[in-house]
Amino acid sequence: MRARFTLRSIIGTLIVLVALCGAIACRAQEPQGGAPMDMSAMDSADEHTSQAAHEAMSGPMAADPHMTLTPPRPPSAADSSRAAALVQQIRAALERYRDVRAAQADGFRQFLPNVKQPVYHFTNRRWALGEVFRFDPAKPTSLLYRQEPDGRIVLEGVMYSAPARTPLEELDRRIPLSIARWHEHVNWCLPKRGQADRWREVRDGQPVFGPKSPIATADACDAVGGRFFPRLFGWMVHVMAFEGDDPKVIWGSGHDHMHS
């Protein structure tokens, strides 16, 4: 059967690709209508925004005005069994990446390589794009590493992503929602382009911009002359598959258990 490509289907595909733009570091224009943040622009042009984004991705995962979590579901033996099998699959497929040089050779690139971080994200753009269309435990968006005091880079886990429009049932098919909670970074107010010095602004003892700001609406962001992002990167979930066998660590709330 010959495939039929309509204008609607092409536009729909483009929307899906843009939804994962932040995760694959593609180039974007000024945000409109909640378009995702351009991480490549942050990385090169606005270190303050880049660091704030990374801190939000690396900190404890708790619902607040700047983060949305999937609702918890009742646990089941079937979900526990599926999750345990998934961890074993991840370990078997990605064991070679305990050597960070192997990851780099296979196309993983470190986000903010010149910034000291408790957790280092190494992202594979090709695999990130693939997650728009499928879930493959052997091909995560990012590998998560920490650096030991002696300088060794240690693999801790992986990060998977999914477009913002992904239904909860599809997220559950990828990783059981009774075991892990996917999260989205939402409602960010950022300084306008060329105003990086405004990152230092504080009002009533709180930052004006970023994930620690009390500003979480477009109107409030407009009032301080900022740029509002209703959503940044789409859905994300971390699986700390290389941090032992304790499910609370493997599937815990993000990186709050990590070494600093």
C-alpha cells in the first residue's frame, strides 16, 4: 500500500519533533504558544539558564508550581515484575557505558561540560529523537554519571523522555506508573534574550526568574518583563539502574539520593 502524506500528517509530525526539541538540543526560535526551550541556545549563549535547567533536571523530584508529576497508581505484582525485568534489560544493554569513553564514542555528548555538577547528563541526540516514536529500554535519551573525588566518572542511571502530548496510558506501558513517576518541568519565567544579568534579581528574598521563583503564570512573568515557558522538555523519567538493587533508589524521586 502506498503511504499517503497529507499536510495535516506532516504538520503533526513536525509538532511531535518540536515537542522533544529541548531533549535533542535542536535549534528553535523565540517561544510561542508554549514551544519547548532551546537547550542548544542555552548551552552556548546563556550559562545562567543552562545551569538552572540542569539543576531542575538533577534535583529532587517533588510536585511544585514548576514541576508536574504523573499521578501515583496502586502497586501490583505484575508491575513490580515488569519493572524488575526492565532494570535487568537496562543493565545488560548498557553495561558497556560504565566506561564513559564508550558512551562518547557512541555519540553521547555531555551537557554543560565545563560546569561542576552533582549529576552529569550525557545525551544521545539520535536516540532522543527516536523516543518521539518508540520506547526502547536499550536506547535512553541520556546516561547519568557522577564524578568521584578521585576523578572517576561513575554510571548511575539513565533518563528516558517522551513528548508532552504522550497519554498517561502510553507512559504506563513504557514504565509502570505505580513504580516510577514521570515528570515535566513547567511554568518557567526567564529573562529576555540579552538580559542574562537579570538572573541575579531577587524580590522579597526570592529569585525573580527560574525554577526557584514564585512566578508561575504568564501574566506574572509579563509583569516583570520576562519570557514565559509553560513547558520545557516534555515528559522525563530517571531510572538509577546502576545504583544497587534497592527499588527505592532505582525508582526513587529523581536524584535526591545522589552524592553531591
